[in-house]
Amino acid sequence: MHEIACTSSAVQLPAPRVPIAIRTATMCDLPFLDAMQKKHSKALGFFPRAQMQGYVENGWVLIAEERHEGTEARRHEGGEEAKRGEVNSLDPSTPFSSLRASVPSCLRASHLGYIISRDRYLKRDELRVIYQLCVAPNVQRKLVGASLLKAVFERSAYGCRLFCCWCAQDLEANYFWESIGFVPIAFRGGSGKKKRVHIFWQRRIREGDVSTPWWFPAKTDQGAMREDRLVLPIPPGLHWSDEMPVLSAVEGPVMAASGSGETPKPRRAKATVVPMEAPVRHGPRQYGGPPPVLAVAQKIAEKMAEKIKPPKKQKAKVDPKRVAAARELRDRYLEHVNGQRVNGGGFVLEGAGKYDVGRMPRLGVAGADAVGVGPTPMLPAA
């Protein structure tokens, strides 16, 4: 797996096979983002609406969209008619300029995909994480995803030198990360229900960078699982698609009853029912049932009993001794990998992707470390 020599066979990213433009997402893109999440939930997971809104507000979401020549021509004609003072034939009282301005810009073009990323992953300034990258099925294998990655590389902070992402082992998306030059470094166990393995991919994004040290966490405790997971390096000689030796190191609290090995189920609280009074006679007729106040109180008590939830399951945590052992294994592994350029020998941890989409060096800047200064122009719209 790791004995991959750094070759020069990678070519610069060609123009995508569909005319696209990449921009920052806005709030009117939320329906598209939610629809893509629901359609590809097995591969992407799911972000709640409030969390997705926060990502959009912070500018962490990029949208790839297609602009057809016919649509652009019609827009241009509408603008010229508005300049000449012409009006809309459907509504003579509404000019074309007002009609066009009433349509949000994100609804005037077809969406092709999106990417969600964030600087400073796990409190490390040189590391940026990619949470989601999704491309519409009808435009896959047309370099839309690679173009989104290139745009994220160029818009990242100057101090960012490494990009990383987690990808389930059973997804074909791993072949995409491999073709773009990402390197599989480590893995962790997934959720207890799905029994999946997550591969940790990482890439140096600066052109000609061979000195930035590789890094991965020894333990993760956030994300959708909300549980501790040990992260182990991929053993030398194994491919990322091979079966990984996942450790069942998560040990949760045991709630066993005394004298038995079974875990007792939480008891639901009973409703406090207001006692009913005897029916009251008023003259020759009899009116059954309790007074209105008591009946309302009884219904409220029953509803409160239904809303009582069992105690939340306590978060399972990894034994601190195993976390320390995983951290030591990580440090020894990275010391060997990051020092192989200096000491010689060992295996080389370098990607050999099909395309080179790293941040390009900027000419006219003094210093060998001044790479990627300033934004690179985006791909022109159709």
C-alpha cells in the first residue's frame, strides 16, 4: 500500500467536460443541498438544516453550476430590452429588468455539485478537512469534482498545507480520492450498526511540497457517531480496500442488575391521574363524567407521561490506556514515514494520482516558501 514512489506521470487538470462556474453557496441553495444529502445519504451522511445553514453563512460551501449559452443569450436579450425601455409581454406593467431581478442567481443555472470543507481541522492550522463532496450522477466522470477540489485548494488559507477526508471503505469514491493524489494513511471503525471501516485520506496541496509532515489523529470522538474511535495506521503491505484489523476497544458503562448478568430496561414513569368524582344529579336528568377542570387535568397528566423519555444512553469511551498506546503507535509510525526522506530507506508515503490539482506556485514572489499566494482565477462560465 505505502510503497508508492512519487512519479511525474500526473498531468495538470484539464478543462472539465461540461461548462461550469464555481461560486460560494447562498441560502437559496439549501433545497439543492438537502436534496443531494437525502439522495446520497449512505455516502454523505446528513447534516441538519441548522448546521448546513451555518456552513453556508461561513462560506464553507462551494457550488458548481452549469450555464447554457442559450440561457446567457436570453439574459442578454432581456437586459438589452430593459435598457430600451421595453416591457414584459406577459405583464406590461413589469419591465424585464424587474422580472429578472426577482429570480435569485442560484436559480438561474443548473446545479452540478457541491463541496463542504473547513480550515483548521482538529485544532491544527496546516490541516483542512473535506466534509462532503457530491456531484450529480448525470455529470460524474466529467472532472466536476476535481474542479471543485481545485477551487477549494486555491481558496484555502495560506498556512494550510494538508487536506484530509474520511471515506467509508465500501464506497467507490475512494478511487476518486486515489486518482486525485490523496494518500490512505489510517483507518477507524465505523458505527456499531453498519460495521463499516472509514479510511483517512490526506494530500499535500502545494506544488513540489515534499517536506510537510503527514499527520492523523490517534482518536476521534465527534462526528455523526458521537462515540470514541481509535485511529490506527494502515499496515505496510495492505491496500486500502483490504480487510482491516479493527479493534473493538470501545467499552461502555455496564448497567447489570445485582445477581444477574442482564441489563435492566429503564422504567417509564407512570402518569399521575386525577381521581374522578361521582356523577352529579341536576334535577330529573343525570349528567355523567367529571367536572371540566378535572378532565383537562387528567388529559394533561397522560400526555406528560407519554413525553417522558428513558434516560439517554451514556457515551461509550475508549480505555485511556488504549488511547495512549494508539498515540504512541501513531507517533512511531509518522516518525518513520516523515523521516524517510532524510534517513533514507523505508517506504515512501506519496500519492501517484492521475491528475495534479495542487496549488500552483506564484511567479514574482520572493522566497522558496511563498507558494499559492493570492487566488487563482476560476474557470470561466459558459
